Amino acid sequence: MTWLVRGEDVLAVAEVAASPRRRARGLMGREDVEGVLVLRPCRQVHTFGMRFPIDVAFCDGAGIVLHLSTLPPRRVSRPVWRSSFVIEARAGSFERWKLQAGDVVEIKG
């Protein structure tokens, strides 16, 4: 099992989309997401074809959160050029986890 971790805190179960096909599909068509979806590599996301709003965290290669946003369906994020990977979760998750820019996260497992 793969996890999203900040320091000693396990935030959520993580699903990693590393292939171009898996990244292109992302969360489209799903009714919900359990935990988070990690898109690697990624600098920009969209929510076309999604049925629910999502929280998005853009992270650099060291896992530092560079930018956070919440996107409703049918939107496109701004590109974050220094981003190496993106974390997507159901909207409101980052607030519950108190995730903020500058935090360091890891994908373990």
C-alpha cells in the first residue's frame, strides 16, 4: 500500500499515476476518490469530465508544496513550472489535514 505522508503523519492512502495513459485519465468519470491521486510528472491539471471539486497540491522534486488550489469541475489550473508532481484529493481534504504551501510531503510504500 502507498501512503501520502507529512513528517510522521500519514495523511491518506495514495494512488500513483505514473504512466501517460493513467495521468491523462486521472479522476475523470469517478464518483469519488479514496485518499489521493498522485500525478507524476505534472505541472498543470484540469477537471473536465470530473463529477466533484478537488483540492490540488503542486509539489517540487523534494516534496515541498509549492501551490495549493481548489478546482470545481470544468476548470483548468494555472501551470506551476517548478512542479514535479501533483496531489489531487476531494475538495476540503487539505483543510482537514492542515496542508499548506511550504509543507514537505512524501509518497511512501
